[in-house]
Amino acid sequence: MPVIHSDTAGRRMARALDPVRAARHGNFMLIYKILRADEWAALRAAGETPGAPIDVADGFVHFSTADQAMETAAKHFAGAGELWLLALEADGLGDALKWEVSRGDALFPHLYGPLRQKDVLWAKALPLHDAGHIFPEEVAGHVDPTREQFDAFKALNRDQPIEMLNLVRLRARAAYPADHEHVLKSRTGAEAYADYGRETAPILARLGGTILWRGQFQSVLIGPEGERWDHAFIARYPSAHAFLAMVTDADYRRAVIHRQAAVRTSRLIRCAPGDGGDSFG
């Protein structure tokens, strides 16, 4: 597999990688390795490993970015239990880490040297669920509600006004489905999210919704290290019926593809309107 060194390739790598979607440790990009339980035990016992059998055969240790890790699990570890996800800081691996073209003509991180336990920032089990392996948020993100969350939302009073707190973190590069017209275009997450906003604005207005408040993120004083948000706003709806009418509207369902392509992770929190008052409690 050719190693990319040119300026053109560097720009290509900047597009192929998603430094926003990639989970981070401080300001550094993390890359990921999936190991079976016995391979993880062997690494802990010896302190280093040449990797899994496929790594030994290929002459380098295969890694994935956050964008790539879930597809790697589905392709190479489907149905496998007792897996572990290891996170390493890419810059900490030095010149032994090469970015090379692999699956889907994308650039993947390959380590030409042993995988050392001292380089592992953290290791987390990957539970196996009916739909596949459950990845931590720093890899999988929260983009759409689960069935349980949506059912809980619908079970609440639908006749009263609601205010939805939106916290949105964008991908650097939009990730459209393979059959979407924009999939081959080099579009940013910001561009895709702007399309989502523009195409859904008439629907929001028609149903009586408004943006009650919008703020620009600056920093996290209390919360997870490295957390940041590209959009923070509160959308107000005259009722939960209006919100449900929006998300089931045919035009909205076409437009929400832009949101799904744009968003790395998010929070969508339903609140009932309340008085501001003069105190915290």
C-alpha cells in the first residue's frame, strides 16, 4: 500500500480524515485498535505485541479513526464477543505511524512497529448487542434518538409548549449515505448543517416553532474534558404535537439527511417552559 507524502496527498488526508469526528485526548487525535480478549491479555502480559494474525501477515498493525472503527468492527468482527477497543494518540506514535490508502480508497493509520501497552491511553470493552457492537460516545456519537428515548418523549404530555435544548458538534467532513447525491462532494459538516437549517426553516415556521435563544460556545467550565459544541440553541414549539408533526413531515425527513451527515454528536433535551426568576434554584 503506497505511503502518502506529497502536499496534494496531505490535503487529501485532511479531507479523508475527520479531526472533529475523531475522538480526542486534549487537542490530539485518537486512533483505535480492536483486539480480541486473548490478544488484549497477551499485550498486557508482554507489554507489547506485533498485533493480531492479520497484522503480522501484513507487516503492520491496522488502526482505524473514529469514523472508521465501527465499520471495521462490522466488517471484520461481526458477531464476535469479548472484544476490546484501544485508544492511542496518533502523534505519540511518531514516524512509525503511516497513513495509507485502504478500504474504500480512504486513508487508514498503519503502525510499522509493535503495539505497546504504554501507548494505550484507554481500553474499553465492546459489548455485543443484537444490532452490533456498542461503541463509546467518543467514537459512536449521539445523532438520532433510540427507540426507547423516542417512546419516552411521546409518552409525555403532548398538548403543552415545549422547549428543546440543542447542543450540536459537527463533523469536519459531512458523511452522506453512499447513494446520496452529495456523497462524492467535498462538503463540510458546517455546510451540510446549513442545508439542514435552510430546508427545515419553512417547516419550523409553518408549525409555529421559533428559535428562542442561540449562543456561541466558548468553553466548558464543568464537564467532560475536551467537550465542545458548534451550535447551542433552544427551539420552542407550541406543543409536542407540533414537534412530532415536524419530524414526521415528508420534506423534513428528506432534509434531515443533511443533519445526519453533518453531526458528530449532539444533545436534544426536552424542557417545559418556566419562569426565569432571580435565583438559581
